Amino acid sequence: MDSSESIRTSGLSRTFATPRGPVEAVRGVDLTVRRGEILGLLGPNGAGKTTTLRMLTTLLAPTGGTATVAGHDLARDPAGVRRRIGYVAQSGGVDPAVSVREELVTQGRLYGLRGPRAEERAEELARELGLTELMERPCGALSGGQRRRLDIAMALTHRPEVLFLDEPTTGLDPGSRADLWDLVRRVRAEWGTTVVLTTHYLDEADALADRLVVVDRGTVVAEGTPTELKTRHAGSPDATLQDAFLAVTGRGPAPRDTTPVAV
Amino acid sequence: MRTLLSDTALVFGRYARQTLRSKAAMTFGALMPALYLVLYGPLLTDVPLGGAGSSWQVLVPGLLLQLALFGASFAGMGLIIEKQHGIVDRMRVTPVSRLALLLGRVLRDAALLTLQAGVIVLVAVAMGLRAPLPGILLGFAFTAALALSLAALSYALAMKAAAPMAFAPVVNGFTMPAMLLSGLLLPMSLAPGWLDVLSHVMPLRYLVDAVRAAFVGHYSDPALIRGALTALALMAVSVTAGTRYFRRAGA
Ligand SMILES: Nc1ncnc2c1ncn2[C@@H]1O[C@H](COP(=O)(O)OP(=O)(O)O)[C@@H](O)[C@H]1O
Ligand SMILES: [Mg+2]
């Protein structure tokens, strides 16, 4: 893998055994993500986006294929991968009954910081992500947008090379979504962090991602910058991503009622 | 090794604080054995139970292990809720030791249940229990060992189960036969031959026999050795199984 690459996968697959037979959630995904890139994994619900992210973050063992993440082989050196990545699941990952400060400090210690250093780091993160006023609140008392900022602060504790975000703006109001896009851009600009995010919102993919990988039924069906995808699949750079997406998958990215802000 | 210890302390601290926040978690588990003690114990005082010692020396060991059995078997329920909040994945994605993720949790459970066992013994002494102190301390050790083992198995099951609805029936299907087949409420020496034989397939029985021997001061009784070996084997198997599931989650 060349040093300008942050992630490379080859034939990455995951099949789940279920009582109703095997489910091929991810079928041979080949991906390359450049260092410092914001990559959008775009696809309808059930496309295999979460499963792909859970494999790349060492949470789920692939049933096929290989991957290198932040210079470390996923299968041979999962611990090396874990030290260099941050992950925010769609559900987040904080206990509603625990205070923001306690969660940030615990996270620092999970990443190996000693007590006083973990407390300093919690303060730093809170300043950088605008959480200072909220430190003593229980996480359950935060708004959706504040919760997301906390989730991202937790994932940035150890200044990871790669940040994985699973549907980071699903369920947020339009103002909070725009703030979160700014935050993701700022993280990349300030620390050169590579960001891989999944979304089924076309406007988000268009506005935030440098490059898109469209997945459908567990495979990559198209790939390129938003402009390339529009030109190649909808005939013009001025077409909408919706037209390109329809041309690629034959349907919209999600039911209309759950995506009021989709294009 | 140093990381394993400090990681375990970190995870233990997090869950100990969680328990301290919840008065219900601290008291509710001890309620059932306390009720047995107060409302069922007095029925036995004049009943011939066989073996040495008073009826309290037979009943209280059973109640301590019953406390561990029911308290620890349901420990996984909390983990299922944490999984739904994404907390388990958030921790597993950090470099923290997988063994520590399990050990920190099961040590919290063992500590809480041993503390509750202490309260049960205090109440029992007030009701009339007289037993040697080393025997009582051995009883706590067996309570802690059983709690640790069953909590580890419960977390393993919870890592696999998708929802509480898939978890609770399995645990119920295990705890009831375990209680009835181990002679927790009355010694198996009172049982007809077939039931006594059948009860020997239940590992918990050896722990019950061992604590009863300890409570009457029979420290060289083979039952005590058998119980100790069973407890060690149980702990080894369950911690290994539990850690496996923290390493590679099914769902
Ligand atoms: N643990 C699992 N067991 C069985 N099937 C699963 C499991 N996780 C995901 N799937 C299935 O795999 C497919 C892809 O799911 P997912 O990766 O969550 O998609 P997305 O995140 O794109 O919505 C879906 O059909 C889903 O039902
Ligand atoms: Mg998903």
C-alpha cells in the first residue's frame, strides 16, 4: 500500500448465518481511501454500509477479503488498527446516566492515558468541540446535535488518523446537520484526519464528501467525485445527484418520509 | 500485565459507580434471599435435615449461593441495554484489553453479591445462625466464585443475544433447574436415590455441599475439596468463554 493511502480493501465480504439462511451483507468490496480524504459511503438502507464500517473498525471479523487500515493489517494487527482509528456508531456510544466529563475522562483512560492526563485531554476536547458548558450534565440531557459533538469528541480522544462516522446526521435538525458538516470539515483541515462516513442523504454526500462510493446490495456500484458521478450517470455536471443515484441503482436512496432533506 | 490490571480497574470503577447510582440494584437482589431467611427459615428450625449443625447452618449456605445464582445470571441484561446504546462497541473499538472488558464487569457483580451475602449472614445471625468465622468466610469465597462464573456466562450470552426477549427465557430455563437440582433449599441427602444421582450432573450442587461443610466447620471434608475444584473449573471455563465473545462479537 502506498503511503498516500489510508485504507485499502480487497474483496472484503461478510456473510451472516441466520435461521433463514445466509445473508450476504457485504459482497467483495474493493475500496481505496486517500490520506486526508472525506469519503462518503452512500447507499440505501440495508446496502451494507454499517457492516463495512464494523469490519474496518475491527468490531466484526470479515468472512472474506483483506483490508489495511492506517497502515495496519485488519486481520493480523487489529490492536494496531484500533490505536489509529476513531469510530462513532449510528447509536453513538455514551451512557445517558453518566456525565459528559466522566465519559470523556473514561475514554481517555480506555486509550491508555493516565488519570491526570485523561482529565486534561477531556478539558481540551471539550474546548475544541464546544462542550465546556455541558461537562457536568448527564449525557442523556444533551440535545441531538450536542450528543453528536460529544460522540465525535470521544472518537477524537487519541487524535486518530482515520475517523469513521456511521450516519452522523441521521435524526438531526437542519441547523445541527450544517454544524456537523462544518465540524467534520474542520477536523480534516486541522489535523489532516481521513474521514469515512456513511449516509443515505444525497445532499450530505454532495456537500461534504470529496469522493463517493455508492453501495447497493453489498457491492460497490459506482465511485467518483459528486461531479464525476453526475456527469457519468446523469449526463451533466449540473444534474442532481438524485438523477445519478437513480441511474445507478434504479431507485431512490431511502423512503421519502424518512429523508425530508434529501434532494 | 500492567495494562490488564489498570484496564480492569478502569472498567470495574465505571460499573461500580453505575451500581452506586442505582439504589434498586444494590438492594433488590438481596430481597429474595432475605425473604426466604425471614419467612422460610423459621419453618425449618425443628425439622430433621440430617447432617451436622442447626437448620440455619443448612439453610444459609443455600441462600448465599441462591443469591449469586439469580443475581449473576441476569447480569447480561444490563449489557444488552449497553449494546443498544452503542457503549459496548465504543469500548471494543479502543485498544483496551478484551479480558478487562469482561473482568471489570464480573468483578463488580461478584463484589456486589458478596456484599449482599454479608448482609444476609448478619440477618441470619440475628435470627439464630451460629457458624465458625472461617466457614462463613469460605462461604463468601464460594459465593464470589459462583457470581463471577455465572456473570461471565451471562455476559457471553448477552453478547450473542440480539434483544432482552431472546436472553431472559434462556436464563430462566437455566436458573430454575439449577436451583432445584442443586439442593439449594433443602439438602439432597433428603432426596430419593434417583434425584440425588441426577443432581450430581449439576455443578452447583458441589458448591452447595462445600459451603454447608464449611458452615459446620468440617474443613477437611472431601465435599469442600470437590466444591473448590468445581468452582475453579467453572471460573476458568466461563471467563474464557466470556472473553471470546468480547473479542469477536456475533451481532
Ligand atoms: N448481525 C446481523 N445478522 C444478520 N443479518 C445482518 C446483521 N447485520 C446486518 N445484517 C443484514 O445485512 C444487510 C446490511 O446491513 P447494514 O450493513 O446494516 O446496512 P446499512 O448500514 O447500509 O443500512 C441487511 O440486509 C441487514 O439485515
Ligand atoms: Mg447502517
